[in-house]
Amino acid sequence: METVNIHALLNMSSLITIIVLCLILVMKMERIKQLQRLAEKLNRSLKEMDEQAKLIIRTDMELNKTQEELDKKVSGLYTLQKISRALSVTFDENKILKHLTRSDVEELGFEKCLIFMLRASEQLFSPVLLIGYSAQELQETFKTIGPGLLALIINEAKNISSISGDAPIQKERIRKLFNAEHFVISPILPPEGDKGFIFMGSSSPEIVITEGDEEIINVLANHIGQALENARLFDKTYQAQQTLEKKVEERTRELKKALEEIKGVNKRKSDFVSAVSHELRTPLTSIKGYASILLAERLGKIPKEVKERLEKINKHSDELTRMVNDLLDVSRIESGRVELKMQPQGLKEITDSVIDLLQPQLKDKRILISLDIPRGLPNAMADRSQVERVFINLLGNAIKFTPESGRIAVRANVKNEFIQIDISDNGIGIPETSLPFIFDEFYRVDNEINQSLKGTGLGLSLVKYIVNAHKGDIWVKSRLNEGTTFSFTLPITR
Ligand code: ADP
């Protein structure tokens, strides 16, 4: 019985052990599964990290590339700015087209450069700049460079480049033609004058070009076009200026010649007037002399009628003598034969003495004359007898053209380096249309007074000559039926 129990016990314990072992196994398996899930998770994370690392590396590489491109662009822009600045100050077409150097081309990221211009006169493209090519090397290119392809660039006014999408056939042709792997061709299109294009290229496949490079070459071609236009405009302006200068020189020469001729004619006129006046003075003096003798009845008594005629002869010969004297004066002053004796002159003394001289006429017409000459007025530097003639003429006219009981005013003032004298009257005035001619020789206004009183029309021109000879000025302001003011200046004594 005991043996059965022992067996049963043993079986029981084995069963329990097996159950325990099974339980442990189940738990272990569960643990393994957990570990496996963890390992899978870790694996996934590792993969993700790997992906991210790859992404970071890729981004870093792209960033580096972008940085490189940016650096290249900045350096290209810097070179472009340098070239543009130099182009903007050149007005020589040859210098503009030959300005680019090998180092400029390299700084722009290329190896070779060509500039071709289509000479309107020759109707063919000729190379004006070769960098990285020999003329020999391009011989074939020149031959094959059909107007077709390149005229297309100019006509369409657009770039062709090895990276642009369109025209693949053209690109292959260009690669062969210019022996370049990468290239940019940009048209040079000044608004007027010869057009052309710039070619930039590189044969090594490592040198990669970007859209930025294409843009820079396009801007460069535009700047060259603008510089060519500026040069053309400058040349045009320069030519116009030269022609103008030549014309001005020619005209000046002609004017000088004309002036010389006028001077000659003027001198001959003055000589003639002076000679005639002299010749007239002698017979006039004897006519007046004989008339005076007869009038004085030194040769016997004469009848009243004869006396009256003789008085007329006397009066008219006086007028004639005055006229001849005026003529002589004008011609003498005009031809510079009168030498001015310049000395300090007090204006007050001169006006007083002239008014004294004209007292009879003033009294005759009961004209009131007022003087306004400041006490401390500086002296004028002038020839006394000539200035007296100026006053006599101007005051004489003022009296002549002012009705009875009229008023005349004389004023003097300092104006800068001069003394200005104004002689005003409230007489008949001068019509506006006559003012521009009033100082002309022999000019007289057609009015009642002039019709009844003789005059030569020489007085004012004489006055103007005298004032101008003193480096002074003379002008007139007048209103018909209201009055006239003649103003003139004389230099102050320093
Ligand atoms: P003349 O007195 O011999 O005619 P002038 O040369 O002195 O010659 O003057 C020219 C003309 O200017 C005069 O005929 C007159 O018509 C006009 N004139 C000059 N002074 C005056 C004045 N103060 N008032 C009006 N008219 C004047």
C-alpha cells in the first residue's frame, strides 16, 4: 500500500514539475516574444535613423551645392558689375567690344568667349573678340557660321544655351561649331547700329553651367548693347557739336568780315559827311557874312522887302550851319576822332551852366525847371564840354517839345558804379512805335512841332554816341501827351 502511495506521490510530483516547467516555458516564450517585438521596434528605429541620416547627408550636400552655386553667382555678379562699370564710362565702340579679358571670362565661370558683330555694311558676322580660340581654329566656324543660325539668335532676341530646353538640334550644331560642351549665347542688340552676339562656353564637362550663369551672360550682353548705344549717341552728339562749332566758327568769320566791311563803309560815310560838311561850312560862312554886311547896310541903304529876304537868308543859313555842325560832330564822334578829356566833374555845376545858357528859351515858354541833385553826389568822370552837349540837347528837346508853362525836372542819383541822370518833361511825349528808333540818326517823329520847327534828327544819336563813349547807357520812357523821361549814366570818379 505504501509502495502505491509512494508511486502516486512520485507521479504527482512529476506532474506538478511538468506543469511548473510548462508554465515556465510559456512565460519564457512570452518573454522571447516581447524581446522579439522590442528587437523589431529597435530595428525599425535604426532603419528610420538611417533614413534620416541619409536625408541629412543629402540635404547637406544639396546645401553645399547651393552654397557653391550662390558663391559662383555672387562672384559672377561681382565680375558683371565690374565690367558694366567699365563699359558705362567708355564711348569707344572698339574698346567696349574688346573689354572682356580671359580672367573676366573665368570669373564668370567659363573658359571661352567670342563676340561676333553683324556688320551692316558687309552683311556678315565678323569676330571682334576671341578668348580661348585662335583665329585659325575659328576659320571653319566663320565659314559655316551661316547667317541662318545666328541671325535667328538676333532676330528672335533670345538666348540659346546648353541647358535650355528648346532647340536640341541647334544645340548640337553649336557644340560642334564652337567646340564647347556647355555654352550660353546671348544677342547684343543696341537699338540702332550693328547687332551681334556674345558666346561663352567651356569644353570640359566638369564645368557645369546654371540658369544663373545664363542670366548673367544675358545681362552682360544687354550692357554691351547699351554701351554701344551710348557710344553711338555720344559720337552723334560729338559730331553734331563739331559741325556746330565749325558752323559757329564759319559764321563768326563771316560776321567779322561783314563787320570789317561795315566799319569800312561807316568810315567812308563819316569821311564823306565830314568832307561835305567842311565844304559846306565855307560857302555858308560867306553867305551869312555877305547877308550880314548887306543887312547892316554897309554897302548902302536897302529897301524893306530886300531886308526881309536877307533876314530869311540869315536865319536859314544859321539853321544850315547848325545842321552842318551837328553832322560834323556826329561823324567826328562816330569815327572816334574826338578825344575825350576825362576829368572829375560836378553834375550841379554842369546843369547850372546849361540851364543858364537855356534861360532865354525857358523864359520864353515860361517853363518851370526843378533840380534834384543830392549834395554829396560824387563827381562823374567825364569830358565836360561833351557832357554839356548832352544836357543842352536833352534839355533843349524837353523845352522844344513841352508846351508853354510846362515843367521840366532834372534828377541825379548814384546807381552802382554810375551816376544816373533823369531829365523829365510833361510835354507831348513820344508814340510807342517811335521809341525803338528814337536814337537813330536823322529820325524825327512826325508831329506838329517837328513840322513847324526845323531839326536834323541828329541830336539824340549824338547824345547816345557821347554817353556810350563814356561807357554809360541811355534810354527813354515816354507816354504820348503825358511826357518823356530821358535817363543816362556816367561813371563815378574813383
Ligand atoms: P531833332 O530834335 O533835331 O528833331 P533829335 O535827335 O534831338 O532831333 O530828336 C529826335 C526826335 O525825338 C525829335 O524830332 C522828337 O520827335 C523826339 N523827341 C526828342 N526829345 C523829345 C521830348 N523830350 N519829347 C518829345 N519828343 C522828343
